[in-house]
Amino acid sequence: MVALLLTVGTAPAVAATAATPAITWAACTGLPGPADLECGTLTAPLDYDDPDGKTIDLAVLRAKAGGDRLGSLVFNFGGPGAPAVETLAAALGSYTELRERYDLVAIDPRGVGRSSPITCGTTAELDRYFATDGSISKPAERPKILAATKKYIDACVKNSGEILPHVGTPNVARDLDRLRTALGEDKLDFLGYSYGTMLGATFATLYPRNVGRMVLDAAADMTQPYLDMAEAGVAGREHTYRLFLDDCVKNGCDLGTTTKAANRTVERLVNRLKATPLQVGERQLSGALATMGVAIGLYTKSTWPIIESAVSKAVKGDGRELLALSDVYTGRSPNGRYSTMLQAAFAVACRDAVESPTLRQTIEADRRLRKVSPLFGGGSPMCAMWPVPAQPNDRIDATGSGPIVVIGGKADPATPYEWAESMARKLKTGVLVTFEGEGHGSFGQGNTCVDALVHAYYFDGTVPAPGSSCPAG
């Protein structure tokens, strides 16, 4: 159901004006991380075409620099839909060196996290939706998928209808410029991962003179036609999945003694779960959820053994580990609360879509993508049925900005390397760094080569040499 994705609303308050942005800082509540974190709210127009109309409150986090301060560094962790505030608070340990020189800042984009989150159903309703199995290209299964999608969309409109037309990436980029002003910075220093790279590239297109030191890791050039992106994304995931199978067999694999046998174990399990979901407590592990669990486990090589364990146990009747992996993919916490991860992702992806597909095109794509990858291929009718017309975000061009570092991984399961090549080329000022290893994103993941290049750029302004490459490990 979510194969065409790359890779959570309250009514906005009414304000008299959306004039000079400012943030009042206070102690954070309900977040992980150290006690010295500061939280605040940035107010922005709901509709930038009506700057004095309704406004939206955007949640902001700041971890102040511990040493000789260079400025503010703003993070986005992707999605679209990943809560940046909560993620940065939990991940500060990965950015200790950066925090010595920068105030580390995160803002939840509109519709995400604590910023008027898009909500598309109750826990029970979302559980049912994400567990839905079936292929839209099969006439017998199509009515079930269309009905489930319509019910999901109706809940989005009911709960978050006012914000849905305004969550496109250009508006989020405009919010970033308001944040830059509120922080008192002449230029925006930025670190974006995955979808966050498209956000950074969009900002650089709208405000090239306001770009400071910008790093875009696991780059996602989303200016391509929607279905072309879907096919490249599925192919990239299949490639990393095959690397996982090879690695598993090489190291003694519970799933099979050959790559073919291990793959057969995974596919047989998924097909069995499509026919008869596995009971896990009060929930069920469906084929769709099992596939999501495998997919998210591919994101870093360190979690590949978890895929092996989870699938092996599910084959024997214990689906707890695989269901827990799928919960990471969908953003479901153990208490049943869903984050904005996929709810906002659908809304933004469909709003930004270039050449948004019709239902007929989605059906044709479903057939084609299942040939590219029997496990991960498929098509969701979400954007074909989405009630807000697409406003294609189809141009990135940072002419006039300083150098922008673009990092692409050769075995990235979510954002294929060619997207990084494309983004670096289109940005004009882009400088491509190649990571030869596996995983979705490379900076802050323990690779000393990538970390050294990025630190040198942020701390000293040293731009990586053209053709820079970092080995795996």
C-alpha cells in the first residue's frame, strides 16, 4: 500500500498579524535528552498568499552550543513526516562535535510532530489501514483497497482538512526562512536527511542568497515524475535487499543456505501472512506489515541481523519482532500512538507530486513495480484519490548560493544514488560526495570519512573536493 511513497491536525490559531517572527524560549517538556534543551513556538501564516490571515504554530527545539559558537544549525530528518523536534532531542549524542560550535535547532514542519499534526484516524483505524493486503491491479482485490484508501482520506479531511492544502514543501521552506530570521541569522546553516534534502534544495531555490553551510545526506531528487521515482525507489530497495540476503548467507543464515533459498523463505512468509495474518497479542501481523518490517530493517546494515531474526521467528509462529519493526516504519509507539511519519508523508507527497498519477496509471504501475520487486513492488491509489490538487514542486536550482554538499550512498535502500547525482547537478552549486556503503544516510552513523568531510565543511568552510568518495565501514 505504501510502495509509491519514498520512503500526523488541530485547527490553526487566528492571529491579528504574521509580522516579524520571534521565538520565546522555555524549558522543554515531554522530550528525551538533557535538561538544558529549550523549546519554543514560531508562528507562520497558514497561507502565504494571505499573510495577515490565519496562522499556524510551529514547534522548535534548541540545544545551545557548548563552546565557541559559529551560529545555528537547523536539522530535518526526512519523511516527509519525521518529527524533527523529538528526533533531534533523542539523537543529540550523534552530534556532540557539532554542538560544541553550533546551536542545534529542529523545527517540526507544518502538519508534522508538534506542529498542527495531520491526523488520519484513530489507532484502531490506522492499524487496520496499514495492515491492508492486496494488489490494486487485481480486479478482485481492488474494491477492498479503494474502500480502505477512501476511509483513510475521509479521516484526514475530517481531522486535518484545513491544513492539508498548505503542507507542500515550498511552504515548509518559507517557514525555514522565518525561522532563520527569528534565530537572528543572516544565512541558514542546514543539515537535511532523505526528504530533508528536498526541503533544503527547495529552500536554496527560493532563497539562494540566504543559504549558509548546507549538507544534504541521502539525497532525494523529488522533482522527477511520481511514477518514475516510485520505480527507482523500488529498484533501490530490491538492490539493498539482495545485498542483505547475500550477507546473511555469507555469515550463516537462518533463512536458507543460498540467497535463493533465503529469499524464498521471506516471500513464502509474506504470502502466507497475506492469506492468514499471524496473531500477535491483540494485533495481527499481515503481509503488508511484514513487508514494511523487512523494508525498515534494510535502512542500516547494523539492523540486518534483526531482519533475519524477526523473519525466522515469524516463520515459527512468533511475529512480535517483525511487527515491532513494522511499527518503526509506520511510526506506531508501543502505547498505540501513531506519529506523523506516514500520515504527513502521504499529504506532502501527494501535494508535491510531479505528474500525479491517475487511478489507471497507478494500476499499470502496480503491475510493473511487482515485476521490479515481487516483495516491495506495488502501488497505492492514495495520490490518485487525494482531495487536494497537486502543486508540483518540480524545480531545484540554487544558482547564486554558496556550495551545497550532497551525499549519496551506493546501496541506499530508500533514496537511490542516482537521485544524489541528479540533485547535485540540478543545484548548480552542488558538490557530490559518494558513500560506498550500505544504509539510508551516512553522516553521524560512525563513518569517520564522511564525518570528517562534513565537520570540516561546517567548522572551517572547507568544501569537499569534486569526486570525493568515502568507503564503507
